[in-house]
Amino acid sequence: MGKIHPENISSPPSPSSSPYVTSIRETFTIWMKSLVFHGNGCTVFNSKGELAFRVDNYQEKCSNEVFLMDLNGQVLFSIKKEKLRVFGRWSGYLRGGLKGKPWFQVRKNCTFSRGNVICNVNLGHEKSIERCYKIQKLDRKSSFKVTNNTGEIVAELKQKQSSRGFAYGDDVLTLEVEPQVDQSLIMALVTVCGLISRKL
């Protein structure tokens, strides 16, 4: 069986104080399978093939609460679907909390709305333009991009291909995150998209 983790080698770590913000573009491989037996979630490898993140809900598929964890199983974000929302809204809480002010919120757009924007993202429970992102679908299945308030692409998700152009299965994806972008936040947004598409 061929390896599914990225084939390139990452550059030296960034001087940034956060381990999830680097000075270079990082490539991750997302395997839509949980490391927990009979669990629901996904497993994420960095460009060296090392475990970087994992997502598990330990419950039924499409749970209203899921957890994004680091390689050691420490919770980075708890993601909760808010009730009584017509089009769907998810709140992300830091370090496993599910109460108080969420660190980010994702609002799903109406299915019949125009354009390719799937969701709008607000950080810190604020609605200022400077702290907003958009998740936009691409032409290919399971592919989307995350753009900031100026329209610049900060991350892109697509089906993984080998160096020879061979496409892996639908459950193996490539995530590219631009420099100086919080990779854990992007992974949390990918998790929300997995919940929306009913893949987690």
C-alpha cells in the first residue's frame, strides 16, 4: 500500500511562539478515518508524515459535538453545533470548553443563495470585516478554499494525488495552509466542513 502522507519535507520551524503558525506554507494530509476503533473522525499528518492533529467525537457520526486534538490527544478546540438555527451555525471553543464566549463561529449559508460561499466565519464572536473568513467551494468534489477579508486564499483543501498524478480515494485529502496562518484554526474549519458534508 502506498504512503498517504505528504511527500515533501518541511522547512525549519518558524520563530513564531505558536507551534501552529509558521513562516512557510505547510501541507497536511487528511485521512478521513479515526485512530479510535469504531470511532468517528479523521487523522491529519504533516509534511514529514508525522501525526499532527486528530478529530474524534467518540459517538455517532454527525455528532453535535466534536473535538480537534493535537498529536498527544490534548483538545485544541471543542466544536459544537448550535440548536434552533435554520441554516446551521457551529461554535468553536478553545481547549475543550463548551461554555462562555466562543473563539470562532461558522455560519452556513442558505443552500439557495448565489455564489460559491459555503460558510462565513467570524473570530472572537465579532462581526468586524477584519476578523472574517469565507469558505468557498471549488469545482472538484470535497474541495474548497478559505479566504480572508481581502479575498486572499489562506488555505485550500482538495483530493490528494501522488507525484505521478494518481488520485487517492475520496477519504484522503491534501490541505495547504499559507504562511502566518493558524493551522489549528484552519483544521477546525475543515472539521466543520466535514460535519456539514456529513463525513465526520
